[in-house]
Amino acid sequence: MSKELEVKKKLDIIMDLTPMQKKFVDYLVTFQGRTTKTKAALEAGYAEKYATQQAHILWNNPKVRRYYTFKEAEMNRSMVVTKENYVRHQQILSGMLVDQNKIKDASVYEAHIGKATGQFSETNYNVNINASDLKEKEKEIKRLKELNDTRIADKKYLTE
């Protein structure tokens, strides 16, 4: 789908609604799972006396449902964890702490930003001792024991 067609489709979805219908959907999407349709109708500006009825009517309106589906998908896309979203989120958190003069706390987020953008790297070494390494270690331990035994023997010889 071309970008122009996508923009036109988006405009068609938005232009079909009244400002109150948009507010109703926007509130529902923003507070998804934490509000009711009646509360959304009230927040959109519908009269308290008719809010429940109005919410039912709005929810059954195909244009409102289409806008709801569109806004929900838009919200979900914005919540997808991508490198850009992660870095932006870290920048916001860092900025909030800097504004509060908590520079030390902000440095943690700055380090996360640096790592995510490839400016800093972290090297971890995982060592796996396999059988050949173990044999080498045993040889070294045996050599050190012999050296220690020789040292003890020499010490006894010198003290006699």
C-alpha cells in the first residue's frame, strides 16, 4: 500500500467521526482495561443522565468501532519494544532525573542508552573447563606439591 493511500485511509477513518466520538474512543484506548464505556462517554462530554445509553450506541456504531480498531493498533505499534522505542524511553527517564537534579541516577539510563546504541560494549567471558584443562590443572597442582615438598625438605636439612 502506498504511503498516500495509507494517509488517505487514516484521514477517512478520523474524518467520519465527531469530536465527542473521537474523545470517547481515545479515552477507551488510553485507559484500556481500566475504564468502562460509560466513563469514556462521560469523559467525552456526554450527559451523565444518558452516558450509559450513549456508550452503548457509540460502541455499536461501525465508524466508532473502526476508529477504535485503528487507534488500538496504533497504540499497540507504539508499545512494541524496538531499539528506537527502548532508547527513547531511556532518554525520557534520564531527562526526568536530570530535571530533578538527580544526575547520578540519570547516569544509569545514560549507560543503557550507550549500550543500546552501540557506543559502549560489555565483554563477558564464560569459561568452560573441559577434560584437557582439568588435566593441565592437575599437573600444575602436582608440580606445586612437589615444589612445596622440596622446600620443606630443604628447610629441614638447613635446620638440622
